Amino acid sequence: MPSDDSLPQQNLLAAVDLGSNSFHMVIAEEVGGDLRLLDRLREGVRLAEGLRPDGGLRSEVADRAIDCLQRFGQRLRSVPRERIRVIGTNTLRMLRDADDFLARIETALGVPAEIVAGREEARLIYLGVAHSLAVAPEERRLVVDIGGGSTEIIAGRGFSPGIRESLHFGCVRSTQEYFPDEKISRDAFAALQRRVRLALEPVLGEYRRFGWDQAVGSSGTIKAIARILQENGRGPRITAVGLRWLQEELLSLGSFRALSRLAGLKGDRVPVFPGGLAILSAVFDSLQLQEMRFSEGALREGAIYDLLGRIHHEDSRELSVRGLQERFHSQRERNAEVLEWAARILAATARDWELADLHQRWLRWAILTHDIGLDIAHSGFHKHGEYIWRNGDIAGFSQREQNLIATLVRLQRKKLPSGVQLQSFGIAAEDLPALQKLAIILRLAILLQRGAGELVTKPEVMVMGKTLQLQFADDWQRQAPLLRAELEQERDQLAPEFQLLF
């Protein structure tokens, strides 16, 4: 029998940030609805360094990352599995065929990783920063996070992010690209800064109109810059003047090897520091910043607070679904009726079809938004709805969740694809069986809501393997002749993958 010390502690939560430069883990204790941080762990993995031009990951970097996560995994054993979030960011977004590497991550940590889009990453960063600082409800804040593979810039008010941008460069990749020979030149600095300014130019007006009362930085790069300026007598905060001084210091040193003489710069930060400094300097110039403070709060803290909201039924995903319904004029009353039909079918099928709570949440979100494509056009509306889900910045959802719900919305009509065909939608092999079954429940729930409302006796549902039977009262065809025709059509569209009897 395991000792009590090895059992999960039900009041703990954890988040792991699989960043492009460093992996971070935080463990917190829930105390009276609030959080108290217990542990912070960080290891410099430099995942982005291993990304090959073909989109693969060099084996030595992948092994380095898994070694780190195995150490993290030992600490996570004390945390209940359902109270852990593992977030993958830019490098995992860029990784081609990431499934094998994600499987290794899950084995090391004991929980699956979710890859989030750039703007979702920005939302979580802002949430982490806001919770780490004293926040007034109306206070406006500009948050900058320079990661290994991307840079997030967020303007928000209180705990709510407003403008979110994710720029496709960070300290690891930019240092590799602009300082490949480990020489630090003025031309390289200028070229990288020009790239940052060009990327920011289209959105500068939006940020300036929003405005901010203070600027906050939240990444390892910004922490390193703040420490260097302080240890060199340049003040407790990052300033435009201090950044210009620091850039000249790097130029005078001239090489990565000489950076060891710069007071306050740790050795593991040297290989990524020139690119990070150039990016922050360009952000200061573009947004005309004069001062920035540093916050320890970042994506991992934001992920924990977001997870706490889910646990206490304040799920940001529910807010996003309601937002989609409002924006695209979804017929909520009708969709609530579709949900009722789906619940009847789930009650009969969930056990035999091995549909867990997770699967049922996917189905619920798909049902609530299955008609949003109608706001674009009736013709092909299921494809329009799929496009919105697959390509939108939908707060709270991982890329996997968005892809799954998008596919469900697509599958509400027409011929049911085979499992092999579904793989072309980007669905992982382990999700295929459940997804097909959820699609059938969605389709039948829509059909029955539309056609079975007049029936005095509602049909019973039975399932055996891939055969699903609807049992009606004797006179159902007289009461609902159109339903019979629609069920016949549906039977043909589900075959040969599934058999529908009625």
C-alpha cells in the first residue's frame, strides 16, 4: 500500500509551462477559494533551439526536455491529475507531427499537454500577471512577455485582457537568426529591432488608443534585464535610458563569451540574451515606453487561476461559447432542446460507447454553437461553423479542443466520414472513436429536436457496438412522417461505419 505522503493532496493545483526557452512548473495550495504558491521550478531547456527546418525536433533536445519533465513528474504525483494543466506554446505550435512528442510528455508527467494558440497564451500571461500584482478594477496595464519562440503583448484593464498580440519571434530563435556566429554587432541589433517595429506597426494605434497606467514585463528575459540594470546601478526598474546603456554595453563587449563580464547576467541566459534585449528595446521604442516593472506572475500562474475558475464553475470556455452564441445569433432555445435530446441519447450510450465527461463537454459546446455558421450563409453553414471554431481566437480552449469541436460542427450534416478520413481533419488517433460517436449523437439530437416534437411518446434508445436502435411507439410514422424520411436518409449517411435501426 502507498504511504499517505504519496497520495494526491486534494487541495493542490499545478501548472507546467512548456516554453520555447525554459520549462516552468508552479504548485499552489487552494486555501478558502484563494491560492498560495508553494513551489516554483524552472529549467532552461531551450526547446526552440532543437526545431529543425523541416518542423521536426532534434532528438538530443527532445531527450533534454523529457529528462526535465521526468523530474517535474515526480513532484506532480502529490497533485490530483484533474487539477494539473500542462501548456505548450510556440515551439510546440510549430512542431510538425507533434503527437509522438506529446505522448512522451504525457508519459513523463502523467497528464496530457495542451497546445494553445498565441492569443490564448497571451490571455493566460495577462491573467498570471494581474493576479500577481495589486490590481484596481479600472487600472489599465500593458504586459510584455518575451518567450523563447514568441513575444506576447497584451493591454488590459483589471483582470480582463483587451488587446492581445502574439509576435512570431522570441529570444531563442531571434538570437540564433541574428547572432549566429555569437558576435554582437550594431547591424544585427538594428536589423532585429527593425523587424520588431515592422511587426508592431499595424497595431500601434489600437494599443495607444487603449492606453495603460503602467507597463509590466513577465518573462525570464525581462527579469534578467531588470537584474542587470539594478546590479549596475541603473535603478530598480527597466527604463528607456537603461536599455540604451545596456545595448551599448553589449556592443562594446562584442561577443557572447565576453558577456560573462556583465554583472548580473547568469550563464544560462547568455545564449539567448542579445535577441531578447533587442526585442524589448524595439518594443520600448515602438510603444514609446519610458519605464517597465517586472512581475513574477506569467503563463503558469495564469493557467492555475484559469484552472481554479474551471473547478469552481467560472470556466472561461463557457464565457467564450456564450460569446460565440451572441456574436453569431445562435438560436439558444432550440439548441437547449437539442441538448435535452442529446442527454437522452447519452444516457443510453455513454457507458457502452465509453464516453467520459470530457467527451460530453465537447458535445455540449458543439451543440450550443452548431448553428453559428448560419450567420454567414445557409449554404454550407456547417462548414462556416467549422471554420469559425478552427480558426478563431477562442479564449480558454486549447488547439486540440478547438479542432475537435470544429470537426463535430462540420460532421452534423452529410456523409459520416470513416476513421481514416477523419485523420485528415487533424484528429489524433486516440480521439477518433469517441469523435465519431459524438457526431452521431449530435446528428440524431438535431434531427429528433426538429422532427420528434409532436410525438406523444418519445423514442427509447438502445446501443450494441456500432448499432444504434431507436424504438418508437406503434403509430409514430403517422404522427411524424417527415421524421421517417429523415431517419432513412440518416441511416444511409451513417453507413457503413454505423448501423441505425428504427
